[in-house]
Amino acid sequence: MSKTAVITARLDAETLAALDALALTRERSRAWLVAKAIKRFVEQETAFDAFIQEGDDAIDRGDYLTQEQMEAWIAQRYPAKDAA
């Protein structure tokens, strides 16, 4: 069995009412919904941070295109069509 911790959060009345309505609809507690939301948020933000780090690491290795190189690549890949 995993250990859990109790945290406190302040919600405005409208958000709390929406949370309660969702809890009723899902037949779950506020705590269950909040824990699930926090877990999802942390997973998404952690993945985003890893994505950013991957880009930073690529730049550190010199594995990137300059603005000019990217523009040339796009121009080659998608040549402008004559407006005839």
C-alpha cells in the first residue's frame, strides 16, 4: 500500500461547485478527483520539461538549424507556386 499525503488548496465557489457536481456524476469523492487531476498535471508538466530539456541538449550538441537554414529547407520543401 502506498503512502499518501494531505494537502490543502483554495478554490473559488464556482470551481468547488463544479468539482462537487463532477464528483456526484462520477460517483467519486472530491479527494479522488483532485488527486487524479494533480497526478495528470504533474505527468504532463514533467513530460513537457523533458521535451524542453531534449531540445536544450540538442542545442548544446550543436544539433540545430539556424533561422536561415530553416528558411532554406522550407523553401526547398515547399516551393512557391507561380500565381498565373
